[in-house]
Amino acid sequence: MDNVLDAAGLTNPAVRDYVKYWAELTGAERIEVVSAADDARLIAECLEAGELDPAGDGLYYSRSYHKDTARSEERTVVATSTPTDKGLYNNWRDAAEMTALQKENMRGASAGKTMYVIPYLMAPPGNALAPWATGVELTDCRTVVLHMIRMARVGVEYVNDLADPNQFVRAVHVTGDLENLGQGTPEDSRYFVTVADERTILHYGSSYGGNALLGKIAHGLRQAAYDGWASKKFLAEQYMLIGIHDKETGKDYHICGGFPSASGKTNLAMMLAPDVLGDRYHVSFYGDDIAWLWVDEASGKLYGMNPEYGVFGVAKDTNEGTNPTALHSIDEGSGAIFTNIAYNPTTREVWWEGRTPEPPADNTGWLDWKGNAISERTAERADEPWAHPNSRFTTTLDNVPNIASDYNAAAGVPIDAIIFGGRTRDREPLIRAIHDLAEGVYDGLTLGAEATAAAEGKEGVLRYDPMSNRPFMAYGEGDYAQHYLDVVGAAKDQPIFAHVNWFQRGEDGRFLWPGYRDNLRPLLWLLQLKNGEVKGRETAVGIIPTEDELHLDGVDITPEDLNTILTINVPRWKQEMANREEHLSQFERLPEAIWEAHRRVAANLENEPEG
């Protein structure tokens, strides 16, 4: 084994010891240290082995086991040795217990397989947070390696010269016998564990997505969130990050923010300026899923960066109308990998729901996401989706057409605004701005998407998703809120907060705001408000634009609909405040500043005129 590590140029003694330990425990037959330079060779090997199929020139198709298609929150655990780390959402377990269980699950489970050693960095090289961004994933799955090469910076150079050779995240992924793991039954043996206080990630029982790409969610969100809190230096959030360049003034602005699932985060992150505003404004993409935030000690400003090196995007409903930027990031020659979409092995075409208004008229040769011939479906199965709802594409940031020129800069970018975007049909206006830090954090903690009446029986009630981080909380929510207040509060130039909602509906069910590229317009207003160029209208829940302050040239909206989305529905807000109090009461050690913000907003609503 030493010869293999020597030949790969892996010199870090702590990493070498870690590799040897887990190779012995898992029973791996071979060891292979990989770098980004191995991508073409590994793709060729996967094509030869049938682990990938060609999907066009420089495009590839992968299919996971049909019970292994998404994150499994109920099997995802944060483990530490400190019981007070338990929160409402983090599925806390004892570190010793979970480590022993995972070692038993993994013992001998890679027999006859290659263990791939993936040294990686979840940060721009030289970034201030790089010491917390370094990791080494061990995996027995070759397609996982290819996804990691697209999602992280991969190579031995990121671990060989650490100031402390031990300061890297130990991330172990063992696929397991996917057809015999009891997925979704009482005998389910899968576990996806982040042992946060030991900076160790142990995932067993999947080869899909964040369950297997350990640099992404397990490190980039859960472990990093815990590290940021333990070090008192940074926040790791499920936030998109964009830049807006004003060609007229030459100024650059940066906005990050969190959105629960199905609330428009990726489309906003990859947004282009509306045609009527394109001559003045250019929108740059930094990231659509994760942002780390910290205060730069020299300038005192809040900075942010996307730790990822790629995009793991949801394919469903991605098309030229909804997200042309995403579509062109997976053009031929991009090296993109599609997972669990519909595939035609004869023509090497791919398709997913929403890619075009209707599926291909001739379904001859088409296979659905399970690999079954669509042409042979019975009448009862005719309406089943061709692609899995969580089907994905994986591509590098360099392939995104409007990628920011400085996305890989060590310094990161200064943050001007933090926005939250829920999904509500009537209560939330198009945008409301918040200057007060505690009220901004309070708003993030009460972020959510509206439950559907059919699914929940509670029309108008939110499924709360604090800061859009509910599935990724690494420690208690009260401690998290205090840490957020401390980190952002240390910045000399405070970002402005805002809540946006693209999803207000009329009584007939139609959306009142056109969304997509037009979502730039309220963000421009927010930046003007921060700069003191507009004043807006004060309400109990924040500052709302006046109609004349929004850039509305070319927007197809009636005066009545515009008035609706720029109005506060006071009765519905009063109902929401009671729900918020119940929600926040579940969190231990919630800072008094958050409760004060809640009481302040509630009191303001009592004085807000209705109508």
C-alpha cells in the first residue's frame, strides 16, 4: 500500500494512516488515489464497465438503484459526545454509539473492490476558511469519484501541505449491498452519520447524491456548520450566491440567501437580467446551494463564498424558459453526468419532465429512470413519470454560462444582502426589507413553505425550514441563532435582510408575479434601499416598495395584481404570528433578542391598519 501512496505523491502522514486503517477495516482489495486529471480515464473505465452510458458528445448517463434516489433525512444523523448538541432537527445521537455501529456495517463491506482516495478542498484555494474545507473521501464507488471531481477541487496538493497534517475531514463512504439494505422498512440498515466533534463522516448504504458525495452536504453544510460554531468564525448555510454588476455606475453587489425546496432558489441563482434591463445590469452566478459566510478581519466586512466547484442540479422542469443558464451548463462537451432521467441508448438522448412540454412522441427505444422500456408500459402505468422527480445533472462551475469571473478568488466576495424566500399564496408580499439584524435572523428562523391542503390538511400553514437549513442543522437551533447573530453582528457594514415571495396567487389560482428573470427587479430595489436611493413604505413586517420605485418596464402585470403583491394581509399575518410563537418555542436556548424581535413585530401588527 505504501508503494501506491508514494506513487500518487500522497505525503501527508495522517492521511496515509487514515487510508490504511479504513482499507483494512472495509476489506478493500485495491487502493487508488485520484485527482482531477484522472477524470477522462475513469469515465472510460465506467463506460467500459457499464457504470455510465454515453448521452451525447462529452455527456454521460448514470442510473442509481431504484430505492436509492434521494436524501434520506430519517437515516441522516449528527453525532457528538455532547448531549446538549441535540436540536429539534439534527437527529442527534451519541458519537461512540454511531461510530461503533457504522464500523460494524462497513467491516469487510468493500471486499473485492477498489477503495478510491479522494483528497478534496471545499473552498477557493487560499481562502481564509480553507483550514476547515480540506477533506479526504474514501469510496468504493467509481461514479462517486466522477461526481466529486465535478463538485469539489480534487488532488493530493490540497492535503500534503496542511499546517496541521491532522486538520482534514475524514469522510468514509461504503456503498453496501443496495438490494438488501431494507430501505424504508424497520430493518433499514442505512445510516449517514456526521460525527461532528470528531470531524468524521461515515456514510453507509447508498451510492446517490449527498448520501455519497461527502464533500457536498455532509461536509459543506453539516460538518462546516459545526466547525463554524466551534471555531466561532463562520456560518455554513444552504444559500445561493449571485453578483449584480451595474454597468452604469461600475458598482458590484452580492446577494446570498436561503429558499426551502421548490421555492425558486436555483432559478434565481442562475437568473439572467430581463431584456429591458440587460443593457445596464449583468447577473453573475457564484453558486446555487451552499455559501460560507465570515467577517474579514482586515476590512470588517461580511464575506461569502461558494465552497463547491460544481452544480448538482434538479433536472425536473429545467428548460429554456425556466432556466436557460442551467440548460446550457450541460451542453455537449461539458462532461456533465445525468442521473435517473429518461434515456434512449440508441439515440443517446435524454429527457425529463418539463424539458419540453410533452415527452418525445415516438417512445421507441426510450427507457425510464428504472431502465424499463417506456414503449412496453401497460395502460395502468402510462402516466408514470419518465424521469425520477429528483433526477439530477452534475456539471462544473466553469460550464455555467454566466459564472462570475472571480468565483475561485481566495478573498471571496463582500455580502450586501441576505434574502429568504418562502412559498406562500397570500400573506407574503413580493419583497419586504429588514434593517434590524435580530429581526432578519428572526425572519430566517421562521422561513417556510406553505403546506398543501391535500397533503397536510392545514391550508396556509407553513412547514418551517429555518434559514432553509432544516435538514442540515448540526447543533441546537438556539445556539445556532446566537452564533448567527454573533457572526453577522461583528460586521462593520451590516447586510440588509429581505424576504421575497414569487408565488402569490390570485383567487383563480394563477401566479400574480411573472417570476424568473423579472425577479431581478425587486432585488435591484433592495440594493437601492440599502444605498438610500429609495425609501419604500414602512409596514409592521418590513419595508415594502412603492409602485413607482420598482423597475417595471416590460412587466406583464395588472395594477390590481401589483397592488396585491405590495400589500400586507394583516389578518393572515396575525394568524402567522401565533404559528411562529409555537414554532420558536420548540428551540432550547433561543436568544432573547429573537423573542424581542418576535414581540416587536407582533406589537407592530396590532397597530397596522387592515386593508
